Amino acid sequence: MTFDWSVVWQHRAELVSATGTTILLTVATMLIAVPCGMVVAALRLYAWAPVRAAATVYVELFRNVPLILVVFWAFYVLPIWSGLGLSPLATGLAALALNVTAYNAETFRAGLNSIRRGQVEAAMALGMSRTQALRRVIIPQALRRVLPVLANTWVSLFKDTSLVSVIAVTELAYVAMQIRAQSFRVLEMLTAMAAIYWLLGYPQAKLVDWIQRRYAVTE
Amino acid sequence: MTGAMESAKRTKADGAKIIRYRGVIKRFGTFTALTGVDLDVHAGEVVCLIGPSGSGKSTLLRCTNGLETIDGGDIEFEGALLPKDEKTLRAMRARMGMVFQSFELFPHLTAQENVAEGPLTVQRMSAAEANRRATAMLAKVGLADKAPNYPSALSGGQQQRVAIARALAMEPDVMLFDEPTSALDPETIGEVLNVMKTLADEGMTMVVVTHEMTFARRVGDWVAVFDTGKIVEQGPPTQIFDAPTTERTRDFLSHLGWSG
């Protein structure tokens, strides 16, 4: 069996642009899912009971359904619901954001719950309101605790973006598979794809390790 | 009957009543933690609450600034009933400093920032002014050099002194201490008690839940002995420690190995 790695070089422009889309999807998903996750977590903890229940249903639904199913669901159902012809990229982004928001909401909720009651009491004993205690004492501590978890979610998300290839989003996995189908250079393209994901993913994983050391909570 | 006797022995009883507890009842579910407590705290007095664990002394302290809400009776602070609405209650809390058994310093802030936090957030002081006050308060508890340290880098005794400075920075009218030395190593208990003694000497009104009988005896102006949710005896330390009038007090003190 002979290898022809030139196929990778020939398609470098598409691969670079597809890698850009993968990074864009990851960044955009997190930009949506971090603030939305905070809001959902706050609703689950502090909102009026029916709102709290709705937030819980959302989180438990999207956290426990395979992401690929959410991607298909978004592809078929979102256009009917919204009446809009969403692009595959927007549809993929919506599916990823729905899933990761649910995860982040759980992360934030656990972070807020991990701060012991005495801290709120100490803040309130100074005369702070509940909101001030949350803003000045609880949230800053919770954020430090959840940062390593968010960083891990980021690394998983970076790889999981490949799942939106099933609805023809032109990110790295989809484009590499297209090139494979046209050139029949299966091993070359799979290897190239693996190399690109790894080269980008490994430094991120190392960064996570560093963040975990840097922000370890000492009490 | 004891009214006349009390005022005769109560050296600081001419000061205004800062806190009045009248028939205070507190329940947790079916458990009654306080079964009707009457107690006065006068200006400039150090009132020590002693008694076995679970007898209600910490609960009474926590009811004083509304961290727990009472189920019966009244608590008056500076002549006004403890308010129900959040905003007025907050203003009242700001005038009562509280020190916790487990310090509860804010771990994400330095010692300096911990002490400046109240003036900054609650009193809306400028950063410069809050910092000046924090520096002064840290110096007062002997920890000026620890200002840039995070709580995790301080010993238990140092953390508790920072916590005292944090409460003092609000310039409170009364200080509430909830077993301030119970979580400390024996060798650091002294440094915290010394700071408290200095405060008492300066005339600070203090309510102290404590197991340190020597402190209650030497620094306390008035001692209340708690058992099963009520005060079984109260009086000046000379009475409580040298001539207790109830069996329960004698029992409690003898269990601690107190020999008068």
C-alpha cells in the first residue's frame, strides 16, 4: 500500500478554513454557553418555583440526551419552530450551545453550592444584602472553583464540534471527510485530521492543567 | 426578689441597655433551642454566655443580629425591636460586629481587603478611606505586617484577629463573639483573648459565647449560664464562679474541672 500525502497539501486552503470554522464554533459556543449557563444556574437556585422547575427540566433534558441527537433535532425541528431557514453553521451552533449551556449551568450551580453557608452569614453580619453577598463574596469564590471544570468542558467541546459535520457544517471533520470521499485517500485524510485536532487540542489540555494548578483553592 | 441584689453587684448597670432579651423563644422544627430567655446587656459591659454545647448560647447570639429569626419574645437593640424588614435589619447588623468560631474570612481577599470590605460595600466609603481604616484596624489587632497576606497564609489565631479587625472596621456599637477560640490551637488562643481583653478595657460592649472560663471570670462583667435552652443562673463572675447558687451551675463548672 502506498501513501500519497500530497493530497493534504493540495487541500491545505480548505483544511485551514475548516479549522478556522472549528475554532469559531468552539469560541462562539462558549461565548453563548458561559453567560447563559450562569443565568440558568441562578434560575435553578434562586428563581420563583415554576421558573426553577423549567430550568431544571431544560438542564436534565439536554445533559442526558446524546449531542448528536440534539444536532439532528436542531436541524429538523428548529426551522419548523422558528420559521427561519437557518444555515447549517447557525444550526450547529444552536445545538452545541443548548448542550454546553446545560453543562455549564450544572457547573456553576455546583460551584455556588460549594461555598459554605458561613461565608454568606459573615457577609450578612457586616450588613450586606443577599445580592451584595452574592456579588462580592459568593460568585468570586465560585468562579475560581469552576474555572478548571469550564476549561475541561472547553477541551471536550473543541472535539465535540466534529459532531455537527452530520448536518454539513463545513468544519474540520466535515471538510476532511469530503476530501477523503473525493480523493479516496482515506488514511491520509484521517491522519491529517487527527494531527490537526491533536496539535490544537494538546496545548489546550496543557493550558487546563496550568489553570487547575494556578487557581487551586486554598483555604 | 433578685432585682435589687443584681443592680447592687452589677457594676456597669448604670450604662444604657444596649440589648434586651425578653422571653426569647427559638425553635428548629420540633426542637426548642431557646425556651424563654431574659437578659440585659448594658453599654460597656462584657457579658459572657457559658454552658454545655447545645444549650442555646450560640443560638441566642445568632438571633441577636437576625441570622436566626426568633419564634417568640422580643429582642431590643438600642431601644428598638429587631426589625422584620430586610433593609432596616441590615442597617442594624452594620452596628453589631460578629466574630465566628470558624473565622469565615473571605478566602479570595487579602487580610487588608477583608477588613476594608464592610466599609467599602456596606458603608460605601471611598477605597482610599476604607483602606486607611483597614490599615488602622489591622494595626490594632497587631497584624499590620500581614495586610497583603491571604487568609490561607495566616495561622488560626491570626485569621481570627483579622476577623475581629473586619468587624471593628464597621465601628460597631457592640461586638458579638461566637466561641471565638474554640477552633484554635491552644498556643494561639491567648493572642485572640488578649485582643478581646484590650477591646473590653477600651469600653467596647461585648457578648461572648465562650468555653474559656478564665476569660469569663477575669474579663466578664456579667455571666449567664445556659442549660437546655434557658439561663439557669446569671450574675457577676464572683457569684457564678465562687458561690454559684444553682446545682446546675456547680455541676457544669465541676465538669470543666473548675475549682473556684
